[in-house]
Amino acid sequence: MSARPSVGWIGTGRMGYEMAARLAKGGAGVLAWNRTRAKAEPLAKYGARIAERLPELASCDIVFCMVAAWKDVKQVMGALLEGKRQPRMVIECSSISLEGSAELRQLLAARGIDYLAAPVSGNAKVIKAGKLSFACSGPRQSFDEALPLLKMIAPAASYVGEGELARIVKICHNVFLGVVIQSLAEITVLAQKAGVPRHAFLEFLNQSVMGSMFTRYKTPAFVNLDFKVTFTPELLRKDMDLGLDAGRRLEVPMPLASAARDLVQAMMGRGMKEEDFAALLLQQAQASGIALQPENVEVKDGLS
Ligand SMILES: NC(=O)c1ccc[n+]([C@@H]2O[C@H](COP(=O)([O-])OP(=O)(O)OC[C@H]3O[C@@H](n4cnc5c(N)ncnc54)[C@H](OP(=O)(O)O)[C@@H]3O)[C@@H](O)[C@H]2O)c1
């Protein structure tokens, strides 16, 4: 591989935009494409070029993909490879199923294209703060080749093994995310109904052994009820369903994940689709017979 591979980027949604921005700011030559072009255009200020058509990216050495579900990945990969040109490597970062990832590997292998499965942990703000992490699987050599680019996007990139293993790592991670956010909502409402302000409760929790980067960065939303979306309930339901499906196939009971999945479903059934998944807090408060008010207290998210 040349010292400075050219990079194509498919998908500049909440995550893809910030990831591509880090690459472009870091000096990688990025050619970006997004279905809704306007969302890719601001990348130009960091030196990225914006493609009119997706197949233009086929002439890049390495193409990253960050869209939504497997059906979307399949669609964009079909369009990428419709012409004669093809990239040397595809790095697919969306949270998709093991089966989808395996199908993609076959499709790319048939054309001699290297493939790294590279889903991520962290939201757009985490990317900006330089705290994203990758779980990667595929040939070790592909990981080693991709590492300089991955490191421009995120300080942590773990190689977890061959094939699609990174997919199950990410699915497990997001099942945990769903269970943890629901649990955090339950205990925060419990503490509040008993009389403890949310900011005081969460300040304690965040400094305790149970506090984490996640509980800290969700604290401003819980305290001041700002549920501007970082991750949609629909995408979380997708990941919980992928986890429960894997549990069924591997005969692993997941009672907590099942309950949390249905609470995300209930939130969507109530029409709470455009809010952040952390709005599970509001559903929990409603079920507990209390109306939450913003506390208007300045709290740190641990990221800035
Ligand atoms: N948000 C998070 O905190 C987070 C964290 C880790 C992983 N993830 C995963 O990262 C992926 C992206 O999440 P996100 O939050 O960035 O979602 P998002 O803001 O909804 O962005 C989705 C992106 O995919 C594109 N897209 C979707 N379907 C497409 C299709 N059929 N053809 C072409 N483009 C398509 C969208 O294009 P348009 O702009 O035209 O709609 C947009 O660029 C998902 O797999 C998600 O599960 C998210």
C-alpha cells in the first residue's frame, strides 16, 4: 500500500460526518459521498472533496462506510462496485449483523478487495473529543494497514480476531448500552421520587465505582432534559434485536436485554422516535407517576 492511500467515505450522518472530519483534518485526502449531499458539504472546509456520485469513490485506495443497517450497506456497496474500478480495501463501520458482514466479505473477496469490519463505540461528541474506539476483525494484515487511518479517527482500535468477530463485540456492547441506559433511568427516577435532585444523585454515581464515561456524558441530558438526538431509539432497537437474535441462535438467555428492548419499543410506540434514546428517562418517570422538570444546573459531561 502506498504511504498515503486515498480515502473514500460513504455516509456522513451523525457519526460518519465527525469520523470523516477527523480524517480530513488529519490530512488524509478524503473523497466523501452522502445520499443527502448537503450533509457532506461542510467537510469541504477541512479539505475533503465531495463526490457527486457514489461510484466515483471506487477509484480510492480505501473506502470507509458508515450508514445504518445491513440493507443500507448492501445498497451502497452495490453502487460503489457498479463500474470497472474498485478500491483495494473496504472498512465497514456501521453496526450490522454478523450475517450481513459475512455476505459483504464474500462479495468483496470475490473481487479481490480486502475487508475490515470496524464498528465503533461512542457518539458524535465522543468522536469530537477524540475518545472513540474501534473493534476490528478480518485479516490481521488489513488491520495493520488500516491502523494509521483508524488512529486518525480514534485513539483506540482493538483487533478482536478473524472474520466477523468485531460484529458480535459491537452487538454485545450495544445490548449493554440498552440495559445500562434503562437501569440508569430507573434508579435516577427512584432517587428523585425519594427526594434527591437528579444532579446530586448523578454527581455521586459518576464519582463512584459504578460511574463511567457513559454515565458521565449522559448526565447533562438527564439533569436538564435535553434529548437532542445522538443515537435514535430505532438504531438502538436494531442493535438490541441483533443481540437477541444472536442469543437465540447461540442458546444464550438474555432476560435483561429482552426487557430493555421492549422498553425501547414502547418508547417508539408512544411516538418518541426523534428524541435521543436517553429519553427512556421520561418514559420511566411517566410510569412512576412523576413529571420531570429541567433542573437547569450546569453539569460536566466528562468529554470537554
Ligand atoms: N449515533 C451513535 O451514537 C452511534 C454510535 C455507534 C455506532 N452507531 C452506528 O453507526 C451507524 C450510523 O449511525 P448515525 O447515528 O450516524 O445515523 P444517522 O445520523 O441516521 O446517519 C445515517 C447515515 O447513513 C446514510 N444512509 C442510511 N441509509 C442509507 C441508504 N440506504 N443509502 C445511502 N445512505 C444511507 C444516511 O444518509 P442520509 O443523510 O441521506 O439520510 C446517513 O448518512 C449506525 O449503524 C449506528 O447503529 C451509532
